Amino acid sequence: AKADDFERTAALIESGNFQFTVRSASPTGGRTVQITSSYVMKASEGIYEAHLPYFGRVYSGGYGDGGSVEFKGEPEDLEITRNDKRNKISLKFSIRSASEKYDIKLEVGKSGYGNLVVSSPKRQTISYNGLISALED
């Protein structure tokens, strides 16, 4: 059944229609913060969208952007890599918001738990742990 779980998870990501619900956030060198509200990154019909809480240092630029990571649009350089041996699938892309360009990497295991790493020249890298699932309306 583990292979089935992985197939289901991989199929979701490959379909480009899924959501990743954040459970905790870990800024580089900082403490892990449990997330109780609902924050998601979702992909739907080629559009990737996120509104994620941000805990970490912002180096420069947009006032008012520091408390969250937000983007919506078409990803650039989207790459999906499957590792069937390790039952992992990863997704990489870049995406622009109004004031910065984010590099995104999502790695998900067979159970649907994954790690989303967000980096940008303007802020400290942060990683989010969470769960992938089908889109909810």
C-alpha cells in the first residue's frame, strides 16, 4: 500500500492541482514555530499561489512584506523530479511577487508529508513542514 500512497502523492503533484497545508515553519537558525491557522500553497491549472507566515530576517526592500511570503502566478523553470527508490517527489520553481523573486522547493514523501523551502535574495531562507492533499474548494 505504500507504493499506492506514493503514486497518489506523485500524481497530485504531477497533475499541477494540489495544496500544501503548512503545519510548522522553521526559519534558518531559528526555532520551529507551530502553525495552527490554515496557511496553504496551492497549485491550480498552472497557477501557483501562496500566503504563508514568515518568521525570519528580511534584509531589504518591501515594507509590509516582511510578515508573510505571498505570490500568485505562473512559475518559471518548473521542474518535477521523482525518486521512486526513495518514494520522494520534488518540485522546484521560481516565482515573482510584486517586490521579490522567490525560489521554491517542495519535497514530499509517500505519506504526503513534505517540506517546502522558500528562499529569496531579500530574506532569510525558511522551510515549512506540512501535508499535501487534493485541492479543497
